[in-house]
Amino acid sequence: MANRHGQVWHIAMFAGAAAPATTYTGTMAAGEDCDARETILNSVTDGVFTVDPDWRVTFFNRAAERITGVPRTRALGRQCAEVFRTSICESACALRETLATGRPVVNKVVYIVTAAGARIPISVSTAVLRDADGRMVGGVETFRDLTQVEELRKALHARYTVGDIVGRSAPMRAVVELLPVVAAHDTTVLIEGASGTGKELVARAIHDLSPRRRKRFVAVNCGALPETLLESELFGYRAGAFTDARRDKPGRFALAQGGTLFLDEIGDIPLAMQAKLLRVLQEREYEPLGGVEPVKANARIVAATNRDLSALVAEGRFRQDLLYRIAVFRIPLPSLRERREDIPVLVEHLVAKISRLRDKELDGVSDEVLRILLAHDYPGNVRELENIIEHAAVLCRGAIIETRDLPAHVQPGGWNAVRGGRRLPGGPGADSGRLRDLETALIEDALRRHDGNRAAAARALGIDASTVFRRIKAAGLDVPPRRRSRS
């Protein structure tokens, strides 16, 4: 394409979203050939624009007008940043990087703010713009609207999520599929799981899916309050009930009226308080401190614990009749080490979440980081994984989280093995050994959880069954005989 001074430009165009840059060459003069080239560029569905060395827009095709909402007449001659507003304009402009290094950028996913103020995802590719003598005279950028791709991704992702509950493993799919059924009724629910497994997320999902969703969700950490404070927090008090009680104060039951009351760490409630809570569950009424008239309680109870309540009953530290009342329906949550196949999905979800919260453009994690995260033992479960990703996001200097960004306790020298808690070998050249051990351990774990069924294990891991067969043979894994013939 020739510019207004008749110089010949060789525009680097991109054949597709995943194709490398291709530079058009050959002589070309202003006039009909230029008009033909513009016709071609205006017929493509990808947006295309060019800038001169002063960052003024010199070409803006029709697709660019459609995607950005900026008319060509308003774009031409203006500064690029005034027309093409993306999430990386100020910090990591792809075109600026290309003009500085001479290297093209291909398919970088960013967000653009349209003239109407909408934020839409696009992929951008850039290249240097040269004249007929090979001199750099500006840059060219092509971009593709990824709105439909993003919507499809979200639709697929939604199959594995309810709110912030993420998982494609069999245990988590069972939980997600169960929640709408449980939520539809006012049944008291007990959620059991180790710290950091997401018990409050499940409780919130039950509330959000229930007929009570228009009322409040009120959470109380029963283990964080002494008995005297816990009673006033739950039931409230009347003015004059004690010194400094100058006015009535509603309790959590009153705040959750018509909604859901989440009692976290219910196993830590003292016995005397357990008796009062049992009365509320039985009679559906309570008395605030200093009150003389009972108050009707209309809050659904969802409780959670990281302790074995049956064992506490046997020890005389938890009332059996209260356990019967709160455990009408039980939802056990697996630890993260029991559902390692969810880690890639969780990482993607957490990176996107933290990227939004911190307004930092993050595209994901490197392959090596994912291997490290798959190998970690996660005593803190999902909460620990979220902390790791947040730590790495703070230190990340680009769009991809690298090994150097991870906290020290999950760096390659400090890996925990998947099996038996032993450490994987460290030192230079150990990566392939680590990876083999990790693959073997994950497959062995999946086979154990699926009773030796290799096809089911492959589905759970998201890999082809033939891969599982090869790994079993290479590692010499002992598969239960009753499954050998069926496989």
C-alpha cells in the first residue's frame, strides 16, 4: 500500500488467528493497485490499522471500525492510544514492543474498550511496516474479536462450576450436581471437609440456588467467639440486658430471617450453647438476652465443620441429638490432593479472578509452573492454592506466571511427592525424573480412586486411555486383576 506521499509500503498481514506473520512483497505504486489492496483489507473480518513513526493512525479498515465502534474518519490522523484503547496500551503495548525489537507479536489476548464503553476480548498480532527500500516507516496491527470464543469458554466452564466452586473431578461433579436438589428444600445441611476446601462457598451456593436467595446469607464462625459472645451474636440482646446494653441489638438469627444462617466450625460450640441451639432447631424460636418473649426463627441452617463430629459425640464433647438435627443432609468435600485433576481448572479460574481483582493482565501460568502446582501436596487445600497464585501474580512481570514468581515453599527444590509425602529428587537435570514420578503418581492415584478401571482413570485425568496403558506398562504399575480383562 502506498502512503499519501507515494512511498511503497509492505504490510505484514496475518492469515489467521494462529498463523505466523507473512509480509507481502513486490513493487507496488499508488493508484489502482493500492485501491485493490484497500478493497482486500476492507473485506477481511479481522480489524487492521497502521501507524506512522509518530503513532498517528494512517489506515483503519472496516472491520476495525465495526469492532472498536470508531469511524475511520475519526480514527485517521489521531494518536493510536486515542483510538485503539486496550488493557495493555499503557504498560505493555504489543505494537510498541514490535517496533522496539523488530519481532512480531502473534495472538496476544487482551481487552479493548469500545467507543460505547464496552470491554470485549480480542487477540492482537503486530508487525513492522516497511517501505520499498526496507526502511521502517511504522507498524501494523491486526485484531480479532473473541467475544463468541469467550462466551463459549464461559459456557463450557459453567458446566464445571457453581459460583466459585470449580471442579471437573468425579467428587466435585457429584457435589455440584447435588447442590440444586439440596437447595430446593429447607433441609438442614452439614458440610464436612478440611480447612480450605471451600465449605463456605458451598454454603453460599446452596443459598444462591434456594428460594431464600433474595434474603440475607449470614455467616458466623463459631470457633472464633467465646461462649458469652457467641450467645449474644446468635440471639441478640435487649436494652438493659447487661451493662452498656443501651439499645436492642439483633442477633444473627434475626439478620438471617427469611434467608440462610451459616454456622461455620460448629464442632467448636461449647456444650451449654449446643443445648440452646438445639432448642432453636426444634422449636424454631429463641429468646434474645434480656428478653421475656420468644422470637420466631425463620432461617435455614447450614453448618460446617473440619472435625469428626461422630468422634466428638463418642468423647462426650458434642450432643448426639444436635448432630442428628444439623446432619439431616451431609455434603463431604474432598481435599485438593484427592482431586488433583481439578488443579488446572482451578488455576485458570484463580488466575482470571485475581487478574480482575488486581486489574492486572494475566494470561495464565507456564507449563513448568503447572507441573509444580500439580506436584504440590496442599495441606491448606484450595485456599493455599489461591494464596500461591496471588503471591505469584504480585511478583509476575509479564502476562505468564513463571517459576520464579512462586513462593519459596513450592519452588522446584521444595516439591512434595504425590505419594507417601517423600520428596522428589532435586538438582540440575532432575526435571524429567520429577515429571515421570509425577505422571506415575497421578495415574496410580486415579487408578486407586476408580478401583483399577483404566478407562475411568483416563477420563478423570483428561487424557487418552492409550496414554494410561503406556504409562502403566512403562512404570510397571500393579493393576487389580479383576480389571485387567475388562480393560
